[in-house]
Amino acid sequence: MNIDAMPVLLVHFVQGQAAYEIDTNRFAIDAGENDVRALYDEENGLVKFFCRYEEDMAKYDKKLKQFALSHDVTIAEP
């Protein structure tokens, strides 16, 4: 995956406003409250998502599943 395309992909995934690389392969995603982070594991070709608040997990899990279904992406359980 082209790391330069990652912010666009992440914004699309959460239907957010913007995504910013805050460190090498680590992104903050602004979905209204800046409550999602993503880590791109380049070695394994994985994107790992983290919610700031536990109560938001169900909302973002649902968005992730919708995104994966519409883009033929495989979701690996933790």
C-alpha cells in the first residue's frame, strides 16, 4: 500500500474530516472528536485501528465492516 494514500483511505473509512500522520506509520483520524488512531504495519500489510474511548468501539467496528464489505477487504480479528 502506498503510505501517501493512507490519510485518504482512513478518512473514507470513518467518514471523517481529515487524517494526519503523527509519527511514522501512525495516524490520527479526525472523525469529529479526534477519537480514532491507526497504525500501519508495513511489514505485514495491516492497518490496526484504536479507539480513544471504549464506548466508541461498536460504532467504528460497524463502519469498518461496512468499509470492508464495499471494498473487498479482509478483516482480521485481534
